Amino acid sequence: MKIDFSKKFKNFNGEILKDSQSQKELTLLDICVESLMAIDPKEPIDGSEKVKRYNLACDIHSKRKDSLLAEEIVLLKDLIGKYFTTIIVGQAVPMLEND
């Protein structure tokens, strides 16, 4: 499925959300890459899964990949749901579903 990774996240007033440290506007690309790089020490994953996530993050970040397989979308939705706040998850899931 083709995904527009340049979509931006907004607050309830319609203002674009920014990274608290860099003040860069948050895009779906940023959220996807960050979620793929996150590690939960309570749920360790093996090296092959880390490599898979790293490769997907590199492809998304370098804009070599603008279409995702169904299982990649499921993985991203799961990881974003685990590592991000409700306002991000609430917008990211429809973006990944092309709604």
C-alpha cells in the first residue's frame, strides 16, 4: 500500500506538532523510523528482528520505500501504539491505513 510519509501531526487546535528537542515538525516518516528503532527491555527481540526493523527504517528514512506490505503496516501500527502518545497513535493509524 502506498503511504504518504510526509503527513504531519497536529494538535487539537490544528497546529502542527513539533519534536520537543529539535522543534522539527513531526511527520509520519519520523514517527515510523523512531518506532522501528525503539527497544522495550521488557520484551527483548532477536538480532534478525532488529535487522529487519533497521532495514525498514532505513528504506523509509531514505525515501526508497513509499509502499508498505500489509505485515509492515501491522508492525508499524503495533510499535507506534506501544511507544507513542495517544494523539500520535490516533493520527498515525489512519495515515497508515490511507484513511
